[in-house]
Amino acid sequence: MKQAWGAARAKSINRSTDHRHLWPCRTWCGRPALDTYGFALPRTWAELARIVPQMCRIAGISDDARRRAVDQMGEQQAAVAVAVTLQKFDRQEVTSPGGYLRALTERAAAGELHLARSVFGLVARNMTEALN
């Protein structure tokens, strides 16, 4: 049962057509970085999409890289990709956030992007760190 639920959530993250509640934002990978930079935790996809330009400015991601991500992935998936990038930048796991987002965009174009893995991996890491 748990695996089926997780698989359904992964599909919702990987698609840009799910307009329901922004599930990942309650416990997700980007929350610590969002808190660090003073963002209110988004409750909807629209709220997340609205703060993407500010997240890009903080991380040094160009408008061109953001637009290409949106064009290739759609607004929701690109917003998650930017949030993952910001979180990894905040954790000092990414030194070139614009380059990282462009690489994610290229993977999306090739059909090889699996954002759910990144989201769930960061959630697991954050939860483990919180317990220690």
C-alpha cells in the first residue's frame, strides 16, 4: 500500500498537470532553503510558481535558464526543479545553480528527468539530519 501511494505521489511530482494541493511543500526538500531565505511555505502550485523568479535571483539562475525550464518542463515541474536547485545550492551541493537547472532541463528534454527521486531523496536527507 505504501509503495502504491509513493508511486502516485511521484507521478504527481513528475507531471505538470496535477493542480491539487501542493503536497511536497508540507515536508519537502525545499522547505529549509525556503525558510532560510524568508519565503512563506507555498500551499499551492500557483504560490510556488509565483516565488520562482525570486528563488532564481537568490540562487543566481538567469531568466533565460528559468524560461527554458518552464518551456521544456511546464510551470509546475520547472518550479519544483528550481526549488530542488535552490535547496541543493543552500546545502552547498551545487556550485552553479544555473548550470544545474540547465542540466535538469536537458534531462527533461531527453525524457530522463525524475524529479520525484530528487524530492524524496532530499526529504529523506532532511529528516535524517533533523533526527540527529
